[in-house]
Amino acid sequence: MTDDLQPALSEALNTLWTKFLPELVSRVATLESASASLAAGDLSITQQGEANVAAHKLAGVLGTFGLTKGTVLAREAEIMYSSEDGTDPELAERLGAIAEELKAIVANRK
């Protein structure tokens, strides 16, 4: 890629980030809510599925923006929510930590 295209590409990515930021924040909130419900022993199958989908979508989008750590964390959450153990309250602490890290990654993208 030539140096001439780099500013245009950066601007396009920033525009897309701004456009999709509300969805990203909502997906992270879904993960936060699911981990809190899991910790309380009250995670429904529906909520588990929503958390799985949110994590999957976050993994893809964050990778698009070069946020590799976010992709890795989101994939970890996706795997945990998609397994039969996804309703194990012992996973709540890790899933909560992942949600908090993802929240920081999304909030601090520059």
C-alpha cells in the first residue's frame, strides 16, 4: 500500500468505528450482563445465546480494527458461552474480567 492511501484508509476506519461504536458498546454490555447473571446463578439459555453471538461479532469486528487482544478475549468468551459449561457459575469471574477488558479496549481505541 502506498503512503498516499494510508491517511484515507485511516479516515475510513475511523468513520466506520464511529458508526459502529454504539453496537460495540451494546455487545460489551450484553457480555457484562450475562456474566453478572451467571455469577448470580440466573443466566438463561436465551441470555447465554445472546452473549455467545455478541462475543462472536465482537471478535470479528475488533480484528477488523486491528484490536487483536480484543479479538482473542472475545473468542475466549464465545467459546465459554458456546460450551455446555457456559452456565457454570465458576466461569463468571473470568467472563466478567473479559467483559471489563473488552469495555476498556473499545473505550480506549484511538
